[in-house]
Amino acid sequence: MDRTLCKRLLAGSVALLLATGAALPAFLYPPMVEDDKKEEQEAEEEEDQDKYFAVVGGDVFTGTGGVLRGVTVLSKNGVIEEIGNNVYLPEGTETLDAAGLRVYPGLVALNASTDVTRGLFSAEIKEPKREDILTHLNETLERVIHGHTETPDDGYAEEEDDWEDLDLQAQVAVGGTSKFNDSFDPFSPFMTLALASGITTAEQSGAAVKLKRGEIGDVVMNERNIVSFSWSTQNPSGIRSLREKFKVTREYLALYRAWEARGDKEEKEPAKRGVDTGALRVLQNQALARFRSNDREDLMGIAHFAQENGFRPVIDGCREGWTVADELGRAGAYAILTARDRSPKRETLVRDGGSNIQNAAILHEHGVQVAVKASVGSIESMGISGRDLLHLTVEAAFAVRGGLSNSAALSAITTVPARILGVSERIGSVEVGKDCDLIVTDGDVLHYQSFVQFAVVAGRLVYDKEEELYFAHIRPRPAKPAVAEEVEGVEEDEEGHEEADQEESGSEENDSEEGDEKGEEDKDED
Amino acid sequence: MTMIPKAFGLIALLVLPLHASTSSGDLLAIRVGKAETISNGTLEHVVILVEDGKIVIIGEDLPIERGIPILDRPDWIAMPGLVSAHTRVGLERSRASSFTPQVTPLREIYPRRDEWMELLELGVTTLGVVPEGNSGVPGQAIAIRPHGDTVEEMLVKEGVYLKVNMQSSSSAKKIIRDAFAKVDKHDKAVEKEHAKWEKAKEKSKKKSSRRSKSKKDDEDKKEEEAKKDEKKPEAKAVSKTFVPPTPTPAVKTFIDLREGRLNAMMSIRKAGDYLHLLDLMKAEESVNYYLRVPLRTDIDLYEVAEELGEHEALVVLNAVITLQAHSRRERNIPAELARAGVSVALTPERDRLGSYEEWMNDVGHLVSRGLDRDTALAAVTLQAARALGLDERLGSLDAGKDANIVFWNGDPLEPASSIQAVMLEGNFVIGEVD
């Protein structure tokens, strides 16, 4: 509607801009001729700088429930500008043909190793020993969990002669700039692998870092959204001091709010002494409190503690969460878990316990926001162990095996982690106004057989399976899939139902259909 | 090792008479089969006329005046002496981090060491020696000739470039930012002092004008001035020219850098570092810098080939074929960069004597894998000399340049070829001549 009217009103290049919405004011207030010219000039100037990128014709799984068949996603300067069927593409738009493919929001990897963005050395050097994985899995987990502060072995011990090849080990944030920005390696092979796995945002020690390839600017989106606390029944004094911390902070906040309400300019601000800044930020809703806990008692304690203090806890681990899912749901908790966690219950206890593949499903059912992370945050043995960063989607798929819905499993690696990192207004779903971080896959993203064909970060194509050496040789992309026509047929049928598709039930239906298709394909191959 | 004393003996015998002849201003004409001039490509039937340590003229089939001694070697191929732009061969290495921009490795140089003679035998006539330390700002490099009895005799040029280790980390960036911040601070201090001085000057002018008005005797004046001088010899007497406060040596180095008197050699370790460096140096556009990138397996420098080309960078690399990360795919980074328009200088694969022995072979290997031959020869001569700021004097066979010439019995890049003689500034330091 808008577009046709506009086209009538304004000619030529101004119309180009209209698709971008920048000239909307001109449309709302019928312009004078001079204004028109000005607009035109401005439009030209703007277009010189603006960078458009469009993913054309893919089935967009928006991540908020809806599936839009065969639509175009247009981004302007890295932000999604328009999603729809007849999107007008401004001149100079770079396009990516995604016909017959699926478009998902870029995945968000929690607990990723800092090698992903720092990537000083290649994966082989960083590879931990095999025993670590097999016999000391828990230790490995612990190491990975706390491993961010460890300085990695630079792997140059054997090359004594390379006196130039030494890194400054100190990676300290200085003078307000983020250390993640300063140490960002835009050519890290780890990053390429992460992108190949569909990951476009990685958590690096609490910071949400966008995996921009070939660029160094503006990669840290938020690095202050997580405050870590510990809660363990093994350490009662720790719990006591944590309670005390929050009590003091609560009291201070009460005083502060009263002072603020009085608005007396002469009165001094209440003293901040003894107030824990982390707790303060949590209670002021500026940050989330993260606990690393697995045991039922701890989870219960955290749930109660969070409710007493009025914040929503993020629970990393949450192995026995399924036994107290209702409590966690009431506390509005976030859970970060690995679906393939295997750990027996403690036999000395009568109660339920241990790991459960249904964990994610049960927690989700009770209103817990479930995020799935890879059990190991690094990339090891080039992924053959199957539980590292390259297998984030597989991990989420195991949650589906445990009963989680497809859409909730997708949320568990997109929107929920984005919320946990405090960047949900920018990433996690395909919506107008959000960053254009997309992945294009050749099938259901949770299916083990699917490959990420393209990854787009901030409106730039940063990964093309055929161009990179990692997976290009496996099932190479056909020149132009014959299936494309069929898909177009489907698209026409469903065009009218777009709105209805927005509902979650719709998307699940679609998912199951696609799943069936996949199954058939499998049979064919057999 | 046993051959070194022998070599010494040889040189003592051979060089001295030649030395005497050339230093007296006598001409020497050298006729060789071919010459890799670097600046003018390959010439054949070449005559090189040398006088006072310089090349007087070089050309194909030049007539030689009667009376000029001729060295006739039709089977020799001449090329400029090799220049290593970045080395610490034979010196101690440390991994220490430091910020000592004023330091040079001059004190570490000991003349008459075996290594120098061996380097000469390998055709290396100029070395850019860097100060030790591979993080922070370890200091300034010096250019030396591996020949001479004293350090002074060996020294070609001091302060050829400031070595800066730049990595993508907050701390490495901070070191560089802080250094320039100190220069800013110093500049402000200078401005302040200058303003003070101007004021003082005006005051003293007023005073003197008053004095002249009061018509005092010249004698009185003289007496007064004498008294003044006695009382405050320096403190309050306003100097006629403004003497700015002297900066600390470290700050001075960075002032030189900013004002173009000194170049920087930025040592980076991966492609990403270059983007960070560009970002960092945006604020310091006047600084001229070259790049040093030690090539190691898996290095991803090809990722920034275009950017390097756009900035017309001069990059000092070691002559080695690398592998692409996570693969066995070979990358000829010197060739890739050269194709992108980057000036490439090549050093031996590793910074030790054994690697210098293989230097030309390694370069030949790069050529066989796609590096342009002329580019390769320039990379070990003229481009390296450029990195040392000595391209006016060294690096090619041109009239007016130092007569640093290496004579081969075949193509320098062929493993079978060997060096027949080495001329250093007009003197044959290696090889049996006559």
C-alpha cells in the first residue's frame, strides 16, 4: 500500500529510499518541490554510505514462533530493515539467494572459550589430552567453566628459537575499552568454526561478543549483564555471607529509594559503604545473578533466596532442576544446561536426583527459561568428541529428544541466552530492528544432518560453506536445487497464512512436517 | 669452525693490497657475465666501475679506458650485497617485556666475531640489528656491516627504526597510546615554557627600553649587566633563543617518530593485529612505519593482503612457505602479499646462522612456488635497505651507490650456485681475486 502511493508521489531515486523508511516524513507531509530536491540529495548521500544486504527467498524461522515461507530479509547497515514478500531492494543491495534453504537467527553460545574471539593459536595446540575428556569429564567441565581466567599454554615451548613469538600474557581491560574488543581476532579459525556451527554470538567470560569476521570494531555488545555468585550447601558460611550481602544491599536500596522519593536536595545521599556492587546491580535489575549449581538442595536454596530478594536467578548446570522445576519456575529462573548431562543420583538419598534427559522439557514446562550450552566451551579434536562448541545444535536436539518442543529448543540457543547476556533487544530472533545476524541452513537447524550453508553477521556474509575448507567437501551444495520449484509452490499456498504462522502451534506443525521430509530423505539415501 | 682462521688469513693476504689501491682513489673495472641490478633488471656483459667504495658507473659492454685495472670474470653474476632488515643473529635473545625506546644494540656488537665473517661469506653485507625483547618497545635498531675492527667501523647507521611490538591486547595497545600521550604532555609543557619565555622577553625588552630612555651611560649599563650576570648567571637572564625543555630520551624517540625523523618497525603476529594497528595508528597519521611479521605455521596474514596493499605497506617477512590453519594447504604469503601490491622484504626463515646459509635457497623456493623472481631479489636487497632507510646508499647496482656486490658463479637463487667473491664498499672481503 504505502509503497505504491509513495511511488506515485515521488519519482526516481527518492523512491529508492522509501523502502528504507528514511523518507517517510516526506510522505507524511507532502513535500514542496525544493524540499523534494533536498530530500533527493540527502537520499543520494545517504545511499552512498548505507550498506544493504538481503537474504532472499528463504524460509525464515523467526525464533519468536513464526515461520515465514520464502520471504526476503533486508538489512540496512547491519540492522534488519524489512522482512516480507515483496521487499523493495535498494540499488546496490548485496543479495544472498536462500531459496529452498532455511533462515534462522544466529545462535548464541554460552560459556564459549575465549579462543573463539582471541584465537591466538590454532586448535591443535589447545587440544586437551584425551584422558581429560574420557575419565575426568567433570574436571574438564570445571576447568572449562573456570578456564577463562587461565592463561593458555602458548604452545611455543618447543620452539625456543622463535623469540619473537611470545604473547603478552596480561589481558587486562584498560581505560574503559573492553579487553574483548582489544584482543578480538577477526580471523581466528575458531571463529570460523563457530560460525560454521551457526554461532554468531559467543559469551566470553560474561561478555556477549559478536563474531564479526574481518572487522574489529564494535564487537562487544554487553559485558556487564552477569554477576556470578556461589551457593553451596557444602559451604554454609558462604551462604550466610551472601544473605548478609543482599540484606545490606536491600537496606541501602530502601534508604536510597526513600531519599530519592523525598527529593530533598540538601539531604545527603545514603552512604554506599559496605554495599556489594554486584548485588546492587542485581537488585536494581541491571544485571543477572548467575549461580553454578547442580544439586537439588542448592537449587531449592537459590530459588527461595531469589524470591526473597526479588530477582531472577540464572542457574548454570541445573542438573537436578527437574526435581524442583516448580520452585525454579516460581522463582522465574533461567537455567543453562547441557541436555546430555549424565550423572547418577546419589544412592544414599531417597529423593529423586541425578541427571535426566527430560530436564530441559520439565523445566520449560514449569516456566523456567531454558538455555542450552555445549558441555565444553572450546573446540577440541576438531569436534569429533561431539560435545564441544561445534555441537551446540546437537545438544539442543538432545533436549528435544527429552521432550522439549522444537521451538523451545531453538529459543534455548537463541533468545534465552540473548536474554541472559542482556542483548535480547539486539539479537536472538529475526525481527525488524534487530541486528542482522542470521544463519542459512539446508534443513532443520536441530537436525544432525543439517549444515550451516551461510552465516551473516551484522548484515555481512561472513561464512559460506563452499568457500571454507572445513565442510565444503561434505555434501557440496548443488548448483541450483531442483526442489526450489516445489518450495515456491508451497510458498504461494502459504502466503496468505503468514499471520497465522506467527503462532507457535503453526511453527511446530511445520517443524514436524519438515521432520517427516527429513525422514524420507534419510530413507532415500539408505 | 676450523675454517674461520683460515679465512681470516686469506683476507689478510688478499684484501690489504686491494684496500690500499682503492683507498688511493684508483678505479677498478669489473667485467661480469650478468648483473642483477635490482633497479634495472638483469643486464648482460656488464662492466661495473668502482671507485672510492662507490659504484661509478654500471652498464652493458662499456668501453674501459686504458690504464684502469680490469677484473674480467665473464662467468660471474653480480648482485647487490644481501641486506637483512631485521636480525639478532649471534646475539642473545630475551623474552623480556620492556619499554626502552632509546636503547640500541650497539653495545652488544663485538667486532671480529666469527659470525660476522661467516655472514660476509654468505654475501650478507648489511644487517639491521634490533634490540632484544619481544614485547613492548625494546628500542631502536642499528645498521651494521659485518666487517671491521671496531664497533665504529662496523656501524653503518644508528637509529634506523624503532622496534615496536604490537599485539592485539589491551596492554600492548596501552603501551603505545601512553607513549604518544607522553609526547602530547611534553608538547604542552613546551608550549607553556614558550609562553613564559615570550612574557619574560617582553618584560626584559620593556626594561631595556626604559633604561635607554633614562639615558644611562654606557658604562653604567655595562656595569649593571655585569652585575646581573654575576648574580644570576642563567636563571633569570632571558636567553635570546627559546630553549625548550629537554624531553626524556623515551619521549624524544616518540617525538622523532611523530615528526618523521625516525621510522617504526611494528612487529605483529597475525592478521588481526594489523587491523588493530590500523585502528591504533589512526590517531598518529604522521608516523611512518613498516611491519615485521614472523611467519609461522598457521599464520593468517593473507587475510589482510588487500589492506596491506592499499596502505602500500613494507613488510619484513621470513622466507618460508606456511600452512593454512587446520589444513595442509600451503600458502606462499610473500608471493600473495607481493601480488596485492605490498613491498616485501625477506629475512632468513629463522634468525640464526644456519638459516642464513639457506637464505637464498629458501627465497628460491618461494620463487618456485609463485613469487616473482625480481620481487624476490629486491626483497633481500633493495626492499630490506628501504626498511633500514638506506635505499639511497644500498640495495641495487646503480651509479653512486655503495659498491656492495656479491659475485656468484650462477643464478643466485639456484641451490647449485655459490658465491665467488664479496665486495664490501669497494674492497674484496671474500674470495680470491687475482
